[in-house]
Amino acid sequence: MIKNVEVRKALLENGFQIQEVAKQLGYTRGHISGVINGRLESFKVKKAIALLLGRDFDSLWAINTQAQTDKSA
């Protein structure tokens, strides 16, 4: 199963690769990849990615956030 389909779709639609996002936001590629793939949790980075892509935070991250909440219950 591909993680964060909405984020990946938004990246493609905006012509971004993870490396470009990392450079623009001032993070490493590994850090951005980790957040997108759910290995790292960072509200700050998720918010920055949403702003960069011109998307609503909840539309990109709500499904993943809900899944993480379900796992911890």
C-alpha cells in the first residue's frame, strides 16, 4: 500500500520531487521523505508541505493522522 497518496498526488500535480521540497523548506531529503512516509512525525513539516503545495492541511494529512490515532488506541 502506498502511503500518503494525496501528498504524492499533490507533489506530482505541482511538479515537485521530494528533493525540491526539502531544498525549499530547508530540510534534508530524508527528513521530508520520513514525514511523507509516516516514519517521522512533524506537524511543522506537514504544515509547510501543505503551504508549499497550496493545499489544505487536512486534505493532505487527515487520513494518515486518523490512521496513526487508530493505531495508538
